Amino acid sequence: DSGVTQTPKHLITATGQRVTLRCSPRSGDLSVYWYQQSLDQGLQFLIQYYNGEERAKGNILERFSAQQFPDLHSELNLSSLELGDSALYFCASSSSVLTDTQYFGPGTRLTVL
Amino acid sequence: QKEVEQDPGPLSVPEGAIVSLNCTYSNSAFQYFMWYRQYSRKGPELLMYTYSSGNKEDGRFTAQVDKSSKYISLFIRDSQPSDSATYLCAMSARYAGGTSYGKLTFGQGTILTVHP
């Protein structure tokens, strides 16, 4: 158990819908990262937040957004969902911006029908 | 061309074998290297972290980095059925001041099966 929690574990929804994925980092970690894992693209970095502020951005679609709250938990919002958004979404956390070691949560499996 | 290339396998070995997993990369900015293990339907678990060329050992696992060749390896000695998983290499870079870019770039993962 990495100490990173994610809810829900599974999510099944329809095209065009909007969903919210939630992540709680390890106790004391200030950085939260979101990744998408699909069979064809592998693990892809989406976005990083550090202590409430966006710090780095990857290939995140405009339909996707994220935020980190004062209690350091983070939410990833996915809207206008398409079939191709079906994937595993992982949250990871690290203690500071001086480390590259990231600890991953168990993931949320999103299925768009 | 992908920044990180990893042979997806699958790789099947008998219990007790030495396993060699490899990644190559093209981005010279990568200076920090990690290996993650991912069991089916689980999150990646950090196995090894290294930032210098050479070898780093941790129990049955040895991580090797050759920055001149842009090549990293993970060796597993005395492999066990419980080692059966997907192994992902990951890399990162830092700004001049030492802070991390934040983003990890992953290989595609190698599926390993160790059979009794």
C-alpha cells in the first residue's frame, strides 16, 4: 500500500458525460500527479499540482481539468467523454519538487460506453 | 520515435532464472531513472531509483545505468513466481536549480512471467 488513495475504483459512464476522479496523496506529500494508462499509449503524464498550484502540464486534453484543494487532495475532471477516454487513471504523489520518486495510487478504471 | 523504448515482451522464464529488462532513451536531459513493478489491475510500485551511471543493488534487484549509451537495465536474480508482473522503466529530468520537471516518462512496460 503506497498510502495514496483514489476513488472510485471503477466508473462506467456514457459518451458526452462528465466525471470526477478523486485522489488523496500520502500524508505530508505536497505534489500530486495525474497519469492516464491505456493499452496503446502506455502511462502518460497529464498534469502536476504542487501545494495547490498547477506546476507542470503534459498532453492533457482541453476537456480535462484538475485542481488541488487546501487539504491537498486533488480531483481530475473529465468532460464530454469519448470512447477513447476509456483508460486507467492514476494519481501519484511525492513529498517535494526536489524529488523524482512518485508513489502511485491504485487507479480508477474508467469505461466510456 | 518515442523518447523511451522498452521491449514489451512478453518474457517467460523458469523460477530461479536471472531476468534482464532493458530500456533505451533518446533525451539527453534524462538524469534520473526508476523501475516500477505493476501487477495486473494495480498501481505501479516503485522498485528502484538511481541517478548516476553504474550499478545499484537492492536485494535480488540490480539497476544499471549507462548514460553514455542511453541504456538502463534491471536485473532480477533468483526470480520467483511472485515477480510475475509488468515492469516499467521511467525517467525524469530537472531544471538547473535542481527542482524536478515533475513529469515521469515511461517505457511501454515488459510483461514478465516466472513459471514454477
